[in-house]
Amino acid sequence: QVQLVESGGGLVQPGGSLRLSCAASESVAGINAMAWYRRAPGKQLELVALITSRDSINYADFVKGRFTISRINAENTVYLQMNDLKPEDTAVYLCNAVTVFSNSWGQGTQVTVSS
């Protein structure tokens, strides 16, 4: 299993920005795919953004143009830059890493968008 630790969540006003970090216990360059998911109260887990080891990136329609996923191999970290946040973005954001041998999750970080 890859150990994942998320950070960067918090309370922000609508229109504000946050940057989430996901620190991995091993080189992210070798991980097949890393992704951010979110779970809002009363809703199912949903994919937010994904980046593969070949730098292929996909975003959920509801974050396109607002969120950016990136990977810094030297830091073993994946980031999620979130801009123009909306109240409906309020959720626990979880980091996921998929390798040939494992599918790992972090504990999550809370993002609350409210005035």
C-alpha cells in the first residue's frame, strides 16, 4: 500500500482558492494513476481529477476550468489547485493512488466553502 497524507483543506469564501496536497510514501512518478475524489454530505464519492504516470489528465465536468491537478515528482506530491470555489464544492477531498499492486486512499481533508 502507498501511504497518502492530504493537507490544505479549510474554510474559504465563495470565489476563493485553496491548494490541496497529497504526499505519498513513494515516488509518485512510478504510480500508475493518482486522483482526487470528494465526498459531500449525503452524496456518493465522486472523481474530481486524475493524473496518470504519463501525465494524461482528466477532470470532472463540474471542475473544468476551475481546478488543476499537478504532480511534483521530486516532492512525491500531487496537488489540486482549486479556484473560484463554490458552496457546492464543500466536501471531504480524498487522495487515491493506483499501482499494479495496490489501490490506496488517504484520510481526506475537509473543504468548506461558505460566506
